[in-house]
Amino acid sequence: MYEDLNNKVVLVTGGSKGIGKSIVSRFLKEKSIVYSVSRHAPEIREDNVNYMFGDVSNSEDAKNIIKKIVDENGKIDILINNAGIEEYASLENTELNMWERTININLNGAYLMSKYALKYMVENNYGNIINMSSVQSNIITKNAAAYVTSKHAIIGLTKSIALDYAPIIRCNAVCPATIDTPLVRRAAVLEVGNDENKINNKIKEWGDNHPMKRVGKPEEVANAVAFLASEESSFITGISLFVDGGLSIKAPISTPEK
């Protein structure tokens, strides 16, 4: 637990399910003032969370979301740009609407929310932005051109904010690998169909590719986010923190045991 997160005003985008939901829960435990924005109703409503509906890729929505939070609290301390989607296609097979939808939510959403939050953070002489990227900003899978591009771009956005707004504001990225979320289960369904045993076996297979021999848990990503949001990480800015069970360090080749 991080005492300095008590009463901090925290906004989590894409907070209705998966990793975002776990981040919301973690900041509740930290006794922060938590806002969750999403285009979808939350899986489970938690007490003391301020739920908001909006599209982070829409400029007016983004501006109004930030303004409402500042109007109610006088500030916004921490922004976690977690909202994201993943769709599957090689570049040749990526239709323009798929490309634009992915870039708009994954990248433009982080750009817009950060743009409008930064003004108030600068005025308040304090701010912390955490962007959700992916292990696929470093190593990638096939047939995910739009998603991979968006997650690479998030790293550039993170570094740019970190440099331009230091020392007042810190900005870092978190890069998860395979995490047991609805998004990952949807990917499994696309591969093996709706059979629950086959889905679980596929997720186990993916987990076995990680040196830690399992997929990650949403709360493990939330723990990393809380650390970067806290003053325990006060000299860290502009980094990409990989929460990936060692996946990004594993070469896909074998070498002799002896």
C-alpha cells in the first residue's frame, strides 16, 4: 500500500473490465478518489467508484470528462490511459475502418485524455500519467498490424510527455504480455471456438510460452500501475515497465543444456 495515493484524484480509462477493472479496484484499496470512464457498463459496480460513460477517442468527450473531474475536485492527479482494443489482420487485410478504430481508441484516446489533463496538472504543479502499452511494443505477433502500431506509438507518446513536462509531471508506460482478460479470452475463442476446455487449454499453451509458465493476472498489472503512480517511483519517468512474465527476454531458439 502507498500512503501518498490516499485522496489522490485518479482517472482510469477503460475501467469497466479486465485490466482496467483491476486498476480501479487497486486504487480503491489505496483510498484514492477513483473515476472510471468507459463506453460500456462495468461488469460489476464497486462502491465509491465514480463511473462515467464516454468515448476517449472523441475530443469533446475527452475534454468534458477531464473538466467534470476537475470541477468536482479542483484537480486531477493521476491519469491512467488504459482503454484499448485489439483486432487481427495483416496490413494488406487491415481495412481502413479497422485501422482508424484501433488507432483512435488505443493512441488518439491517450493523446486526447493526456492533452486535456496536462493543462490542469501543470496548473496544480503535480501530475502523473501512465499509459498502457503492450509487450508488443517490443516483440510482436503476426496479423496484428494496427494494434502493434498503436502500442509502439504509445511508447513515443510516453517519452514525449515525460521529457516535455518534467520535472512537474511524470509519465511512464506499462507493457503487459498475455493477461487473463476478456480480450485474451476473445482471442482464444477466435482460434479454437467456444468450447471452454479448448479455450482454457489455449490460454495455458500461451502461458507456457512465458518463462514464468503462466499467463498474468490483471491485478499483477494493477500492482505495477500503482507503483508507478506512487512516490516510491519518484525518480522514474519515460520508461516502459514490462509486466510480461519474462516473455520479452526469451529467444525462440534452444541451446544445449550442457
